[in-house]
Amino acid sequence: MSTIAVAYEQPACQTQHAWARVPVEPNQAQRLALKQTIRELLVQRNAVMVSHYYVHPDLQDLAEETGGIVSDSLEMARFGRDHAAQTLVVSGVRFMGETAKMLSPEKTVLMPDLDATCSLDLGCPVDAFSAFCDAYPDRTVVVYANTSAAVKARADWVVTSSCALEIVGALHAQGQKILWGPDKHLGAYIAKQTGADMVMWQGSCIVHDEFKAHELRDLKAAYPEAAVLVHPESPADVVSLADAVGSTSAILNAAKRLNTNTFIVATDNGMLHQLRLQNPGKTFIEAPTAGNSATCKSCAHCPWMAMNSLAGVAHVLQTGANAVHVDPALIQPACAPIDRMLSFTQALKAGQGQAVALMTAGAMVEGIGAA
Ligand code: SF4
């Protein structure tokens, strides 16, 4: 286990320094033994694995092999809530474990490392964000899922990158003005796409902030047949070069849908595992970065996602350590905007008209402006 320094720059705290604990990579024999131990413990403990696309491929593969899920944060939340298992093992970062716990307070939620955090969460302390909200009392507060339970409790809506456009678009269509936090790049992308009136917290993801437009243009020139897939947490000049912009799930869909065999990918390189698994025969090239990543000088990989490991999963299943706790006073107010998101996306699946109707129904608007 080694500890690495991570610098992050956020408006509420100026430049700050954090850290990440990166586990040692197991050898093949250790890997097989750990996987077998985890399989047995999952059964014994009535537990299921919920892994994010950005964690180590071992944790993605094992989740799928054992009846769990590999997904984006929206599907992680839904799956954990709806699954019959009494224990959820969430491989991801802290806010994902907190969201799982809030949606399933009666379940045990374990994480391989409770210190796995996120620069967006770190850079959006609740006191400063609340003061920002207080300065704009006429605006609907929409926050990204990458925030603490306390910040979610201050919001009217929680969104993920897979539903943010639709939800902000629907609020804008109702004439509502938005206060957005914390990711400035995702906020700018949504404002441009929807035309919504948005004031923004100026946070960013240290991983996606690393992608560089000039170098991406050069790479595109070297691979003219390639389609560029970009996560909207990336800077606007990188997004402007994309053939497809979207959440992790949207990027996976675009790789299947677009009529080319070569892709340049601007998101965390943990995604390459699923992209390659689901698209045999296609080529995926990592988009160029500024080279400042704490975990990998020439690629984009989240240092906090890297804190998740097979050994960590085995340890928490064996000991029950690293249980996620959320202040009980925050559960109801933080769940309300999450429930709105889940209800909206459910209705959206059933049809756009139903989602818009739901948006204007009492149950969906009663919290607006009241948080
Ligand atoms: Fe946060 Fe970025 Fe890491 Fe995702 S990749 S957890 S947004 S720092």
C-alpha cells in the first residue's frame, strides 16, 4: 500500500492537497484466491457487489460474475435499492456509498476504503455552498451526485451525468432558473445544450480536467477515422471536438452505435475495460492529458477510484469493517432530491410525455425552492 499526494484546485478552498492510498497489485495466484474468497463470503453474508466503471477491472469482472452490477452512479443507486441482498459492497467513491446507504438505510453498505473521495465533493463544502444558495433564493438548486449528503440535503434536485440534460431541460421549460453545483464543465455543457439560465459553483473533476484540446486535435489528425467519445466533465474545448458526449453509459452506447472501429476516449481509463469487453475487434485509444495525474503520468485515472481493491473487498466482507454511516438527520432531506431524480428517469423511460407530466405533478414540485 502506498500513499500518494493529490493536488486539487477548487474555488471554495483555492489550491488544496489531498491524498490517496493505492493498494499493491496482487499477483495472479493472489488474485484467484481473493476472488474465490469473495465469492464465498458474498453468499455467506447475503451480499452483492456494486462496482463503478472506473474501478479496477477485477472488481468489475467479479461484480458481473457474482450477480452484481458494473454501472454508472445512477444505476448503482437503483440497483442497490432494488436488490434483495442485505449487504451492498460498493466499489467506487464515498458519495456512491453514501447514496446507496441513504436509499437503503436498513441495509449494510460496505466500501473497500472509506477514504476514497472525489475532488468535486471535496471542493464543495456544505457551509460555503449553502451561502451560495442563500445568495440566489429564487433559483432551483440542482446538484450533481458527486457531492456529500449534506450538500444533497440543500438541493431541490440531484442529477447524474446520464440524466442532467433532461432534468435541467425540463426545469428550464417550466421557466425555472437554476443554481448548479459543483462541476463547472458539466454545468457549462448543460447550459449550452438547454439554454437554461444557470449560475454555477466552480468545481471540477481533477481527472477530466486533465484532457487537453490541442493534443486531442493532433491525435484526431493521426487517426482521422476515429470517433471521439467525451465525458461532459471535460473542459468545453475538449467537448467541442467530440463525436459523442455523455455519461459513462452513453459512452458505452456510442461505442456500439457509431459506424467506426476506432475511438479516442476522454474519460477515466477504467472505462476502457468495459469498452473493450463489449466491443471486441474495435480499438480504443486514450485521449491525451496534461500529464499531471497522481496515479499515472500519461493517462487519466482517478486516484480515489484506484483505492478500491480485491483485498479491500475481501477484508470488509470478512470483518464487516468500513460500514458507511450517514447522519440520520440528513437521510430524509438528501433522499428527497434523489427520489425526484429516480422518479423522473423512471418516467422518462416510460416516455417523454409522462416525465414532463410527472414534473408538473404535486409530488415532484412540492420541494422546489423549499430545500
Ligand atoms: Fe470525482 Fe473525477 Fe474521481 Fe469521478 S473521476 S470520483 S468525478 S475525481
